[in-house]
Amino acid sequence: MHAAVMALGLLAAQTTATDVLKARDAEIRRALPPAEHTLTSAEKNKLENLLVRAVDLPAMAKDALGKRWDKISESERKSYVKAFSERFKKASEGEIDFYRNTEISYGSENPSGEDIQVPTTLTLKGEPTPVVYTVRKEGEVFKIVDLSVDGVSTVENYRSSFGRIFDKNGIHGLIAKLQQQTAHPPESKD
């Protein structure tokens, strides 16, 4: 018994960022019902949680605000992170069908300071799309802190759009906009 526990501990210690992403992908794919099945609210919620569980939403929210983070109070930070997290989770709902129809291949990890870049190629209907996950280890757990699709960083994209809203309407205007987008997400452009 002791040897089995030690072996599990060694396996956990040797897990790479890529292994974590592969396990996340496999778990999401296992949880997907057949394509013809209409998802219930509970099933959507479960899948949304799987999609975002490996994402460090507070770190992503902070990075998305950039230098403006230092301009807001602790209570405003909490409200903003909550609104950001809810919006990110809701936006992830659109990825559910995407998982059914893509193949993912993984490249070699590239350390970058405290982060690890994990390049992947997502192939949908024969069309490859490069996606690079930026992963950071927190204790013994790897978390996604950014992803770049076709060279465009999600965090930098958020920082640009959030900055315009923040500069015009302040943190409360940004929080209100995120809450509005969560309640009424933009239509998909499929």
C-alpha cells in the first residue's frame, strides 16, 4: 500500500503542463453528450465548470486590467473578478460544440519566466489553428493564465477593450458591462 501511495506521489510530481491540458481535454470530451442531445442547464453548467476549472480566473482578470488594477479598491477588485469570472464562464459555453469537432495536437513546452507556453494545433474540418496556452504552476497545480489564438492573446485583447471601458466609465462601468454580457451574451458568428 505504501509503495502505491509513493508511486502516485511520484506521478503527480512529474505531471507536466501538457499532461494537465491533455487530461482536461479528455475529461471534457468524456463529459460531452451526443451531438443530437440538447443540453440541460445542469449539463451546460457542468461542462462550463470543466472548461474553466483549469483556468486561473483571478490571475487572468488581474492581468486583463493591467496597470488599472492598482487604481481600484479591494472590494472593487472582488466585484470585478467575480464579474469577469462569470463572463468568462458564460463565454466558455460556446466552446462545447467546438470540442466535439476538433482534433488537438500538442507541441513542446517552452518555459517563459514563471510561465510555460504550451503550443497546440486545433484542427477543425481540416483547418489547423495555432493556439498557445500560457500555464503557470501554483503550488502543485498548473493553471491556464492566458491563451493565444492565431497569435492574438486573450488577456491582451481583454486589456485593450477593458481599458477603453474603464477609462470612459470607471471600474463600475466595466463591471456593469461584464454583467450585461453575462446576462445577454453576443450572438455567435458561425
